[in-house]
Amino acid sequence: MGARQIYEALKDQIVSRVYATGGQLPSSRNLANELGVSRTTVTVAYEQLSAEGFIELRQGARPRIAALPFGPCLKGAKRQQQSTQRLSAYGERLRASPRWLDYLPSSVMIDFRYGDLAATDFPALAWRKAVNAVIAQRPGRLAYDDPRGSLRLRQALQGYLWRARTLRCELEQIIIVNGSQQGLDLCARLLLDPGSDFVMENPGYRMARQIFTSTGASPVPVAVDGEGLQTELLETVRARLAYVTPSHQFPLGGVMPISRRHRLLEWARENDAYVIEDDYDSEYRFDISPVPPLHSLEGGRNVIYLGTISKTLSPMMRIGYLVVPPELQEVCATAKQLFDRHSPVTEQEALASLIESGGYESHVRRVRRLNRDRRETLLTALQCAFGERITVEGADAGLHVVVWFNELARSSEARLLQIMQHAGIGVYCISPLYEPPPPKTTSDRLGLVMGYSALGLKQIERGVQLLQVAIETVKEEF
């Protein structure tokens, strides 16, 4: 590799903003060692970049990226558009699906996004001790582990699920996955074919719907009400799979009664179908008693139980688990091994230690109290600001509520989001969770899904105050 090639490669990266303004390049010595060329060759390339104003050179310091008077180059994007390469059928389905990323915008100061947790709630000291203890054990060798997950963690979860959810299972039925998303993807790949049908709550969890449709399967949306999935609507439905959130329907918050649970399991048996029970936030119950999971009924036949620590410890840790029927044990373990061998062992062992010591359940009780206070603050603030002009659903459990604005139509969503974003407040409409959208005759109100578990009490109050101002502005315009 010559100086000209190094110059062209670095220039392309700088112009494309791979390196940010003020960022540093490797020293000439280090880059020469990495590329296997002489230091003089790299020095020539750096000097040319400096002469053209792309980098700044100073004696004894690494080269620094200069401020450029133009935006990033779009040359790579143009090359991509001209490509005639074909993707697989799976890739083409993903490319055709709606693109959405729920990352936190830098301009948002108060974010009511559902699923985030407060960093101050994380048990940092207990977790650090657990991780350090695992590292200190120093195994005799570093090797691949059981694809089903750490035996110690599966044993700890087996006891925890019985204590917390009255769920009985064998160790072999538990599969540790990288968060609930991988659990859903594993189920989709094993149970759905192109052309298969799957039942989806409407409204429901958008990511689950997209995972299932990426296999080429087709959704059969079934309406929900205050008691979750309306199982009487399943009478004429034939499908391979049903995805439900019976303990706290997402997003409306309904809890499925025992009669509907038995009706759903009966439908699954009659259709030789599986039910994925996503028990995503059952640790948070405020005004209602715990309801046994579907898996605890009728021996868990036809039920795949999906759990996660994303709502209790952190969504960044990516630890979830499946409890599968005995006939799926081996194939799920094989699929997990092919996906990524197994989930990271250190984090699994640390979580097992936290559960064994009682620290995890103590933490859950603590954050339940904290989120009860956040919920009460949000409900009080909403009542003071809007009174009878809103209807709140799903407040008895979980980490979010749905707020319906009775005097505003869905057509005002875009304007409300624009005003709130300008004010630095993140709010999220419920309409994208419907597929297909509800007819205007049934619900034309503007609805927001408001999470509160990542916010302080003052932030919640301030956020609702700004929401009130935005709502009044939208009402005047519409």
C-alpha cells in the first residue's frame, strides 16, 4: 500500500464524517505498524492531508481532524442506489418494511418513551459485587457454554418463576436469550413459514409484529378491549401462532380473565398452534392482584413463556428467557447454538448470584415502590392539567399509561409531536401500534403511550405542564 492509497482512504473517511471534527487519527508509527508499511509512507499521506486542510499536524501529538466547511459526502449512498445486488427474500421483506428507530434524540430533555428505566434505579453496587465475584472465580479454561444458558442461572430462574409467578418447569425447558427480541425471533424462525398466519393483538407490540412478518408470515389482527384479547373473535381463525400479553396487554393495559385464558388455550389445542405469552412487566402491579400466567394453566401445553429483566434491571443488559414445551427443548437449544452459540456467561452468572442472594427480589420491591410514586405523580399531574378531558387506561400495572385526549382527533398527531419536540419533550402516539388502524367510527381520538419509569418526579410534572400548553395550542389550530 502506497502513500496515495492511504491518503485517498483517509480522505474518504474524513469527508464521509467517519471521523468527527476534532477526532484523532493514529500516530504515524502506529498506523504504519497496522498497515505493514514504512513510517515515511504514512507521513507523506498525513502531510498531503494537512496541506489540503483535512487534518492538523502538531509536533508530538496525534493528527487531529480539522473543521470542514461542507457536509458529509453522499458518494457511498449513490453507489448503493446503483447496485444491482439482490437480497434474500428475508432481506427484501426487511427492506420493504417501514423503517423506524426508537433511539433517544439528543434534543429531548424529558422523554416519556416507554421501556426506558432510570439509571439511578440500577443496583450498581450489588451488580458490581456480583460481576467481580464471577470474574474472581477464574475458570480453569475459557470455553463455549451450554447454548441453553448458564446452568446456575437456569436453576435460579426456576426457583424465581415459581416464587414470583407460580410457574413450574424443568431446567431443560428454560432457554436464556439475548433479550425478549431474540426470543421472539427464535420462535418466529422455528414456528412460522412464508404464508403462515399468526394472531396479533390489535393494538399490539409493533416489534413483535415486524419480527413475525419478516419470516413471510401474515398477521391476523384481533381486537382487544379492557380484558385483553377478545378470544371470542378467534372462532374462525386458523393460525400457527398467537402472540399475546395477557398479564398486562400492551399497550392498553387490560388483564385477561381466567375464562378468556382457557378459551385461548382451547383454541391453541384445536389448531395445533402455539401461544407466545410475553410477560414483559408482570413485576409491576399496583392496584390489582397477581394473575397466574397462561403457562401455569393446563401444564403449560402449547404455551411458550417469554420473560426479561429489561424492565427490572436494564434493557441494555440484553438478558431474557424462554420457557418452552418439552417437545421444543432440543430444537430451541439447537437454534440458539446456531444463532450465537450462547448468551454472555459473565452477566448470566452475575444475575444468578443476585437472584440466589435475594438481592434481585429486594431490588424489584424497591423499584416497584419508586415506580408507584412516579405513576401517582403522573396521574395526579394529568388530572390537574386535563381533568375530564382525558381518559387514562392501563394505570393499574406496568410502567406506562395510555392517555386519550377526548377533544382531539388523530389528525392532529403530527402537529402535537412537532410542538413537543420543539419544546424538548418526547411523547409517542398510539396509532402506529394499530395494524390496521381502527376505523374512525370507533376511535378517532388522539392517544399517547406515556412511560414514566425513566423520569424524576419533577420531570414528570414539568413534562405534563408543557404537554398541556401544546394541547391547548393544537386545539386552537384545529
